[in-house]
Amino acid sequence: MLEPEGEDRLLLCYPAEEAFENGVRTAVDDIGGLGPGTLEAVELRLHERYPDLRIVVHEPHGPSAAHQTTWIVFRDRHEQQRHERHSQEQCGRQPVALVVDDEPLVLLLLSVILAARGWRVIQASDGNDALAKAEGTHLDLLVTDYDMPGMDGWSLAHRLCERDPKLPVLLVSGRPEAADWVEGVRNAFLAKPFGIEDLSLRVESLTGYPTA
């Protein structure tokens, strides 16, 4: 859930559980401010209660960007175990995921979650950007939003699957009807808003790459 915390900060908490959100807001309010060391102090306070907690900060960019900093605060309940398992099993090759979304915060969150599970993530903000970045790269997974300006996610998936018919595709959308366009055993649908475990399970089911 996206929680306004004042004119210069937004909090995005996963999972969207009242007790967790209240704990995060209380820690942030107790520390106060956004000066140097604030993030580290909040993390230290929250790790006492949530040792699996992670915070990712998104800063606005560009002259038209709002002067708000977004903190993505989420719990990754099996992060340590996953990291250790990936370190033992990777055998020298890191799987590659192309992640495509025109919403910067969603793109960041998807990328952080996959990177924490051992994936090398290539980010793209739209279909044309994705095609350019995929050129000459072997992909193990495509994670794409459906509704994007220009080329939609399903058209992008078809273009990339022409290059590699075995490419697994995870289509992400806030439109439930988009699930009807997912076909085949190497494709799957993930509804927005999504949970971290839902994303992990779909990635593992599609690719066979362990996420737990």
C-alpha cells in the first residue's frame, strides 16, 4: 500500500498488513527527517523486529518530477536461505531476466526482488527499449507489464518469442482480463498488486530456477 508520509516522502509497504505498516510508520516518525543517516537508523530500528526487512529508496528525476522520495519497505521472509542456495547452485552462470514496466516504482520493485534471488536483471521502460536491450542477449525470463505506451506487453512477448520460442513470459497487469491472453505452459499471469511470494512462485514454476 502506498502511504503518504508528508510532502517529501511516500512509503510503499509489502505486505500490506496493518501491523507491519504501523510498525514502519512508527519507526520512521520516531527517527524523523530525511537527512544523512536517516535510512540506516530506520533500518536498524526495524531490523530488531523484522530481520527479513529491506528498504529501497526511489528518488524523483527530471525537472517535472514531484519532490517526493519513495521508500519501498518490504519483507522477504526467505531472503537469507535463498541467497545461500543460489550461491551453491548457480555453477558459474547467472540467469538473465528482462523486466519491462513503464511505472518506475513497479519496475524497481520487480527488479529488486528478482536480483535478491540471484537473477541478473535488465530493465526497460517500454517495449521498444526492451527490444533494443534484448538484442544479442540470451534471456531466461521476460517479465513485462501489459499496458504500456506504444508497444504493449503481449506484442513485446510475441516479438521476443519469435527470436526464442522457448522464452518463458510472465505477464503482469492490473487488468484481470489480461490473464485470458496468456497461453502455453511457458507463460504465466501475475495480477497487480502482487505479493513477493506470488512473484517468486510464478518465476520458479516458469523457469525451474529455485526461489525458496
